[in-house]
Amino acid sequence: MVVGLHTERIVALRFLACLFCRLAAGAEAIVNGRPAVFARRILLAMAAAFILPGRAFSKSGPNNQERTDLKIKLVFAENTMIATLYNNPSARDFASMLPLDVRIADFGSNEKIAYLPRKLTVEGHGPFENERPYDLCYYMPWGNLAMFYADYRHPGLIRLGRFDKGYEALHIPGEFPLRIERVQ
């Protein structure tokens, strides 16, 4: 589906570019009984409508899902989990808060959550695909970490990283003190 939308956007942009070139070259002084200047304004507005939404959630933008070299350790109930953070503003903001001592608790039937001392930046956030168990996310409305151990989907999430080791501990029921720190 994403490929189809991308292809449609390219076709529309090519059409708009051709139309703009004709108008800019003065090939048509009047379009539908109105001066070409008015048509140019409409054309620019249409081009912005196609281009700007695509840029807002670009995978190469600030919310990309590229892994970094930054690994973190999460310890609770004598279990250690290791996660790798992604390269996005929210993950970097989270890393700047470490080390942290918070509480981890069950939420729903597919995740554990932990409330942070403050909200993270949501600059550049956007939708992501391939939601999978053992993703480490930030839930924007409440300002908490969401650590998933089963399938999930929610538009209010920013993926911060992915668990690499020890993620089985997320299945342990209950509420526990949680220590989060960088791996040295």
C-alpha cells in the first residue's frame, strides 16, 4: 500500500511539474478564463499539498529507525535486559536522562510500562511500520515507556529501540523497581 501511495505521489508531482513549466514559460496567459498568475498560485498550493505530507513522516527524517551503537541495560527482579536505541530525537532525549530508577508494571496483556520523570521530545515523530514484540517505545499521551512482549499497534507511540537480550523478563507478572542505564 505504501508503494502505491508513493507511486501516485510521483505521478502527481510529474504532472504538476509539467503544468508549472508550461505556465512559467507563458505558454498559456489565460487558464479557464483566469490569468495565469492565479493558476500558478493554485498550482503551488497543490504542489505543497502533495509534497509537505510526505516530508513530515519521511523515513530518512528525524524519526528514522536506524539503530545506533548506544545500548542500554534495564534491570528488574534480578533480570537484565539489553536494548539498542534508534537514531531519533526522542531516543536521544531518553538516553540523556540515564541512569534512571523508576518502576515497571504490567499494562494490558501485551506490555510493561514505566513512567519517566519528564516527557520526552516528540520532535520529528511519525508513524512507523513493522511493530513487533520486544520493541521499546515511548507513549506520547502519558509520557511513559512501553515495553512490548506481544503484538501491538497504536498511533501515539514513538519507537525508541529494540530489545536484544533478556527480553523474556517482560513476561514476569508484577510491579518492580527498574534501573535503566547505558551499557559501558
